[in-house]
Amino acid sequence: MVTTVEDALLAEQSRRAPKFSASAGTHPPRVAAPFFAGAGDGPTLHRYLDDDFVARFLNDAHAGRLAGMAAQPWFGADRFGRFKNEPTLRLPMHRSFYVVCAEVQCAIPGAPAFDPNKILGAGMVVRRMPADGPPQRWMIADGQPLGWRGGPIPDHDPDDVHRLTARGLLPQRFPEPPYSGEEVTPLHPLLVRRRDARGIVRSHTLLWGYLPLGGSAREAADTPLPQASGDQAPDFGLEHAWPLGSRGEKAWSADDGQLVTNGIATAGFIELLQTLIAQFQVHDAADADNAGLRALLGSLRFHTLEWRIVDDSLIPRPVQVSGETVLAWLDRSAPGLITLFARIARHDAIPGSAALPAGGNQTRNDHLAISEQQAADLRSLVALRLARAQVRFDDGLALPRYGQTDGDRFVALPFVRWADDCGCERVAWGPASRMFRVASPFDPEAQRPTTIVLPSLDDFKRGLPRGVALLTSKSLADVMRRIQPGIDMKEGGPGNRSGSCWSFGFSLPAITLCAMLLLMVVINLLNLFLGWLPWVFIALPRLCLKALKGK
């Protein structure tokens, strides 16, 4: 007997479940749309707007208040965003919850209810339905999500370990190995009795379960993120101007290689320096990703022009005299360059007219020129370094399971596990639900109103600021205790005489009111340029609630 999931998957042979006749001792189940579903419905989705949705659904099921998809108001109303052909499901953060419901019947004429005691297990899977390709499954391997995967979809049990154990290819283990296969959400059987249109009371075995709309898959370091266009790679060269990048690319001319003249750098070289220092930290020799750039920068040298007599000529002429390398300058002048970048950001300096720092309070007064080949090498190395930076940042980055692109349409499919007359476990799949989309967390149309009661003015005078406590280490407390509060924050505070850690407390009412006031100030300032006040702020008169009376 094989003992690993990988070996068992290799040993597994595909086989079809035998067909059963009505005379068999055990009638096979058939998973179908629930008895109350409308035309075109598969498993139905039911929306609830509070976290007590389980009890509400069970009450609705027993009371006969469940309805088909098209008969539910939210099915037609919740169609927002760019794509409105399918309903959009809100997220739990929007305080909306969805329950999937299907029915299990005996696959014989009359379709009586399948005995819930014969159900060995039930679940559902959610599949992505791209507009231009086959369905995709959300796959998990050894407990780690792999993300959406295409390829052939078998009709056997989606749980690899459970299926292989039931077939005798894996031994029973406790605890079970980490989950592998298509992600499954459990469904629960529920027996209800309803009177049909002829007045006959019938039993129905429903399958119901919560539809989770979360989940993410972490990217591997060597896996590029999908681009917005879907099939085009980014052009990192456009980040910088020619000749240090491909932005404004043209035929090479001799003037293109002149990057620094009398200590004044071109605007394009300033852009590149900001990338090298602030983003790549090329002055960090320990970063292996900077090795190529550091090698090239170590071959580029500043130079000065000196008048010298060359080749026994009686007339002196300017001669280039090599100075230090660009790499050596960056290694010792990184702090001065960061200061220069800050001045540029404050508009205290203009790129293309500010002198480069040379260390201390000195500025450079020499020149820097590169050849066409050196410029091409620099463009290539910077583009590769940007791509590597993206890959390093994406390593372990969690990508959400449900996106909002054109191809992000989804369906839910239920299934049940049951035992045939031979005691072998079988799986019966049901139809797919209607397609749906999933809202973005910050979709403005998906948001539901939330009330935050602001404090009254007398709340600031009661009690101590014990709502929020920030614990600081000694090194940070040494700095914070030197600050003197006032209109202008400056040194002059009591200091950390005890040399200990400190806990700083703030009043929640004060923080709430300050956040409200600051938010209104910022919104009104931005409204001067963007004109967005009608879309982000609304003030409506309201009657004070009894709970707020007197405040």
C-alpha cells in the first residue's frame, strides 16, 4: 500500500461509477435545484444582512419563506460596478452573508427525498468561469492554496486524501494529512416538510451551507504577477527618460551621453539617482541584486577638463582627467543625495539646475559622460533590477481569491457522498448555480451605512485618558519624553529621567473627535482641486435617538 498522497495519485486509476437501476437496494441520490427554485436556477443563493444568518435561514426553510433566485429582490438590485449582467455578492465586511441551498432526491420516478442518514458527507466548490476559457478550480496542495488552476476537471471527489483513503490507496491516519485538492466548503442536510400545489405534504432533503467569499493565494518569488492588460509585460524602461530609459527614445547623439556638466546633473540623471538611492539602495554592497549595477557604476568616472600640452604641441588644449567613480561617490554621498531629493520634493531645488553634493557642504563641479554602449547597458540593468524588485516584493504577496475583472465570474456546485450496495463510497454532483460576481472591498455601491456615535463635549472632562495605550521602548521613550507639547512641538520636555519604558495613553473621545475634524478639513481642502465633496461627505439633519437624549 502506498503511503504518500503523490504516490497514491499516481496509482489511482480513473473509473466510472456503476449505473444503478430502480430495483437496486440503495437508490442513488440526485443533487438538484431546491423544490422552490425558479426556472433556470440551480442551487439557490440567499442573502442575509446580519451575522445571525444561520438561524434565520433555518427558520425560513421550515416556514416556507425561501424563494428562487429571480424572486429575491437583491438578485436584480445588486448589480453594480462595471459589469451588470450578473448579480454582485457583497463581502462579509459589508455585513452581508450568503447561504447556498440545494436538494437531494432519490434518482427514481417521483423523486422522493433522499434519506439524510445515508448521506456520508456533502460540500460545494466555487469555480471561476472565464469568458474566454474553460472553468477553473481553486486548488490547495498540502494545506497551502495554489490559486485558480485550469485543465480537465474530473467528476470524482475533490478531496484527494479523502478519496484516496476511501479507495484503499492511502491508510487511515489521525490526524489526517494536510488537505490537498479543490477547496471544499461543507454543506449540511436539512429535512423539511412542505405542502405542494396539490395539497400533498412531501419531505425534502435540503443541502445548505455558508458561502465564504474570502481567501487568497501567495505568490512564489519566480512567478510574475498578471498584468492589467492580461497578456502584456510591463516596460520598465519607461520609468526613466532617454538615454537612461526608453521614455522619449530617439536616435543616439553625442549630447545624450552628457549627464553632468560643471556639477549640474540633467533632470533624467536626477530621476535615475532617486531610483538608485531611494528604491534600490545601490550603496548597499550587501544586496546581491545590486551587483550588476554596482559593477557598471564602478566603471563610470567623473572627469575634469584641464588645459594641457599634448603631443609636443605648443598650444594647450582641454584634456579629460578622470576622477572618482560614480559608485564611490554614491557610497559616500547617499545622505547628501537624500537631502537633495527632499529639497526637490519641497520645490526648494529644481532638477537640472541643482548642483550634486560632493560630501560635507561641498558640491561637485566636474563632468560625467557615458557612451552609447554604457547607456544601453545601464538601461538593461535598471530594467532588470526593477523586474527583480517587483519579484522580490511579490514573494509571499497574498493575491485575493475573488477579483473584479471581466473574467471573474463564479458558480457554486454542490455534491454529496453516499455508499452503494457494495459499501463503496460514491460522489454525486449537482448542477451549477447562477453566475455571480464578487464586490471589491471598497466598492462604493457595495458599502452599507454604519453609524458611529460621536462623543459629547462633557465626555472630554470625565475620567483619565485610558482608552488607548501605546507601549514604547526605552530608546523611543527617550526621544518622546524630550518633546514639549504646545502649538509648536519642540524640545524642552521632562525627559526620561528614570530610564524606563513608558506607556502613553489617549482618550478615545478625543481621538474620535479629532479624527472627524481632521478628516473634514482634509476633504474640504482637496475639494478645492477635485470638487469631490458631494461624493464623499453628506450632512443630514436627524432626530436624536432616545439613547442619545441629553447628550
